[in-house]
Amino acid sequence: MSKATAEQASASRFEIAETRVVVPPELQCLQTADAAHSQFASRYLAYRHPLRFSSDAPANRCNTYYLSPWMVMVVVDVASSDRFESPLKGQDIIEFHYRISGAIEIAGSWGECRLLEPAWLLWFQPNGCDDASERLGAAHLGRETWVSLYCDRPWLDQVNAGAASRLEGALCPGEDTQLTPRFRTGPHIGATIPLLRDIVRANCDDPLHWLYACAKANELLYVTLSNSGMFAPLDGRRKLTARDRKQLHAIRDALAADFVAPPRLPVLARHAGINYSKLCSGFRQLFGETTAEFVRRQRLEFARDLLRTSDLQVQQIARRAGYAHHGSFTAAFTRQFGYSPKKVGRANL
């Protein structure tokens, strides 16, 4: 690339930095303390580096809402052209991460956590656990769009008696649960989709925007905690070695490569050199969903992409995604995304 071309490309690049959103003066009566200067805000700021993306489009959002001395919400909607990377410092914060598009990768000596659109991540990193590194944004995946709620653990227990303890019990621990991150992933429940849409599309110029964001954040937390079944403890927990994890990742890659007509699990187990029972329980323990749930999610995300980018009829797309019956495809799609296949391109994010 010539110097002139490089300078032209640089000139058209916009830096999207994390912007702090605090309660406006006229609404300060709604807060009992200064949320932006609370101890929890300091812990959030120590958790990772401030978000910063590079984009070719100026119309982007990367906002951090200091809603209370116990909860912070981050809203990101960026056409990112590069990755954001940062070490993560454990602060005893429980994070509810709701991903709409893009990808997140968190890795350490304990293993890795990968999340693609659309799905949720429940993440807890104990104080003193600094063995984690986060990567966000990838140009080939398009837009980086997500909402995260960062909650103080003791406060969450007060909001809903024992909630934090129950959530931690549902997480996938490492070999030493005191010094490793704990996490869980899974597909969105339909009730969260409209809320995420409202939060991302909110008018930031509205004088009552902070009040609206606060209300929606609390509603999102309410819906999440009310559907605690999605965080049900994983039974049959077993110790997974580094070799087990490598084999399970290979199996997940094989299922992702052939989700329309996936190989039978006993065959995959034999080829990977892992016990069939450990495959089933270990897959759910490591990735937060069963092999069947993973395959279904891959099919539906594939179908959604076809609905967005092709002129095929819904029945044709259902067959290409591995569904023999149009009705069962429509029902599964609606449960996954919160809207029917016919509404893709009009009402979805």
C-alpha cells in the first residue's frame, strides 16, 4: 500500500472509545449515591482496559452506564475493523453478557471460552484471579453488537436471596475453583431479544435516555433471573484434563462443519479417542449446552443468515438447514430468536 493510500485509509477510520454515561443532574434525586464514583465503579474500571474500537463508520455506540453503586451496563454497537484485546483482572463481578453479533474469546491457562452470535455468557472471575485475556471484534464477522450487565456479587444476593450463589453453582469451574474464572454459555431465551433491541436502538439524544436505559437494564436483569432455569446446575460434573478439552473442541468443530447431517456421537467419540459418556457430559460442562442444542443453534443461525442474504423461500431454507418440516423449523426459530422467520430483515437486530 502506498503512503498516500495508507493516509487516505487512516483518514477514513474512526476511533470508537468507551463513553461514560452517568445520571444527569435533573435525575440525581433517583440515586442514593454517586454511582460513577462508587467502590463498585472502581472495581469495574480495574476489570479490563477501557473499550476502544476502530471503525470505518462514525455512527457507532460504545457506552458505559453507571446505573447504580452496584450495577454497570455496557452497550456496544460497532462496525469494528479490528480487535480489542485486554487482560481481565478478577474483581468478584458477576457479568451477564448478551451477544447479538460478533465474537468474544477469553483464554488463559485454564482453557478458553468462545462465544459467537447470538448467545449469552454468564461469567464470574474471582478477586485475585488474573489469568484471563479477552479478545473482541473481528472484521470478517461484521458488526460487534452486545449488551453486558456487571453486577456486584453481594448486591445480587440481596436483590434475589441466594441468586449469586445459585448462579455460581451453575458455572463450569476449572480444576481450582478459587483461582480460575467460572462461566456458562447458552442460546438466548426469546424474552430477552426485544429488550436487547430496545437497549441498542435507544435514542441517546433523548433527555430521559438515562432513565430509559436504567429501566431497561433492570428489566433485563429481572427477565434473566426469572428464567433461572437457563442457569440450571450441570449434573455429572467431572474433571476435564487438557487432553479432554482438546478432544471436545475437536468434536465441536466437527459438528459445526457438518451440522445439517451431523455424524453420530459414538462415531465422533471413537474418532476423537474419548469415552462416549465423557463426550456427552464433558461437552455440556465445557460449552454450557448439549451437543443437540449446539447443532440446533448452528442450524438456526445458518438459516437466519440465508433469510437475510438470499431470495430462497422459508421452506427451502428449512430443508437446507436440516429440517424436514416447515412447521418444526418455524417453531424452533421463533423460540431461538424471539421472532418468526418471515420477520427477518424487518424486526430483528
